[in-house]
Amino acid sequence: MAARQLHDIYPNIIFAHMDGVTWASYLNRNYGVSSLPLLIVVDPANKSFWEKSADVEMTSVGMRRFIVDVISGRVEVRVFDHVVGANVE
């Protein structure tokens, strides 16, 4: 299942793939993460995000499972106190 198919199931979620080498500094600066690969769900309106990096399953099944876990409240929410992307290099 590609990101497009996941978007069809979860229309309120925007899916993106970011190159961890190119965007490492952005991810670290905005979310304090440096361990890759990483799945992250961001809710900028509420300044919160959820991440999974330790045992990430980078498949459509793994991504869908992570999204369901986020929606169900099984993943700890983290909060940021700045405007994400304000200092993009």
C-alpha cells in the first residue's frame, strides 16, 4: 500500500517522505530526533507530534499500524514550543 492509498484511508493526514540525510538537521532542530529511520505524525495546530524510531516497520502495514496506534492514544504525544519550519536552512 503506497502513501497515496494510505491517504485515501486517512484523508486528513498528509503523507511525506523526507530524506534523512538531507533533512537531518531540520528533524533534529524541530523535533529533537536523530535516530533514523523514523515515522512521525505531526499536528502543527496543536504543536504536538508522535514518533516511532526504535523498531520501526517501514512498510505500508507498519505505517498504518503506527497511525492507528496514534489515533487510539497508544503512542505518547510529544509537544514542541516553537513554529515548526521557522528556521529552515
